[in-house]
Amino acid sequence: MNRLIAAVIPGLILVASAEPEPKASPKKQPSADNAPLKLPAGWRPEDPLPFVKSNCVRCHLNAGRELTVPLRDFARSAHDLVHLSCNDCHGGDTEHDATAHESEHGFIGTKMSAHIAACASCHTTESRQFAKSKHYWDLSKRINKDYPVCVDCHGNHDVGRPPADFALNTVCTDCHKKFDKDFPNAAAVVAENDRLWKVLRQVQAKNKDSAQAVPEQFAREVGKVRAATAKLMHTATTVSPAEATALNERVHKLSDSLEEWLRTQK
């Protein structure tokens, strides 16, 4: 996903005076909870906004084009649901707009290696699993597009809320052209996982006003099957027929339960 960033450079003011005047501190922004928001044209009132109304959100909401799209993607994502905001991944000054993108405040923009390091700092278990797999490449050496990184499978702003056209099978077959033939058990797991995501997107659409991505009665099992699937994918080891069958039975049952829940909703 391509992302663009904007830099804000404060003006330089020279004051002729016998005694230098003390430098004024940047004006502190209103608190996130109290800052009024003006929705841009084309943003429907019923569309969700990120929970944390940081200065990043307030600025990008009306910046337009590629700078506003990430907010749509981020709202109700896995990271938004736990009340993270832009600065938790991108860094930056959350109190003063004029210095929001300054490196002195830890702003890293869209630097790939820095962001993958940030993923690893929070998702330590997954990072250790992935570091041992055939898919791993040390980005501190250089960028190598022959190897996948976190955002290739999980997305970036829309983690846990992928777009309708996303399918994990597409990611796998981008490199493994004969995926079904060469890795039949892994392919079966991926296919069942893609069916689950198709159902989850429908559930999220029905449940978009809730603070939870899925109804509470399903949340625990969704977390368990996703963790089990992720472990197989992150390690990239050979998936046995027994492993594929056991996991797919759980995922299939969960998908069926979610579809039944959908049928009960008006």
C-alpha cells in the first residue's frame, strides 16, 4: 500500500532587540478528547472515526487524497480498537502540529525497516517465530523485496480489517505459483482462513458501531484460530495433513457460527 507524508517547516523569525526575547513555546494542541472534528466532504457521518482523536488524525482527516485514506483504513482496525494512534507506529510530536514530523520527536515516517522493527517490538512471539522461517530477511542489511514482511500479509493501517479484495492466497501465490500443488496442506489452511475473513468482514460491517470487532461470544475463538494459523504461517514449516485438518475443522465451525449470527441480525 503506498503512503504519502507531508512535512511542516516552521517559519524563522528574527527579532532585532538589545536583549533577545525568550523563545515562545509552541502552542499546545487541544486534548484529543475535546478537540472538535470537522468531517471532510464525502465522509459519511455514519462512517467510523479512529477512537483516539490525536493531532495526526485531526490534520490528516482534512488533508485530502492519500493523506486521508489511511484514517478510513485505520478506523476499527486491530490497533484502533486498543486505542493506539498514528504516533505509536510513525512517531512524532502529538502536542504541536508545527513539529509533528520532526525527527527529534521520534518521527520515522514510512521507513520500512523502522516500521518492521516497531512491529517486532510489540509482537515479540510472532517476531521470534518469523525470524526462524525461510521467509525472514534481516532488513538492517538492506531492503529485499524477494522476502515478505509483516505488512504484505497483515496490511498496515487496516490490520484486522482488510479490504474486500484481500485474500491471503493471493499473497502466497505471488511467489509460490504452484501453491496448491507444492504445498497442499498449507493451501488448504489458507483457503479456509480466507473464507473466515470473508465472513468476518460481513460481521464487522454489521458490528461497526461496537467497540469490539466481533461479538463478544466469538472473540476468544477468533483469537485462538488466528493465533494457530499465524504460527503455521510465520514459521513457514511443512504443514502436515493432521495439522491442516484439525485447524480447518475449527475454522470451518467458527465461520459457520458467524454466518448463523449474521442471519439473526436485522
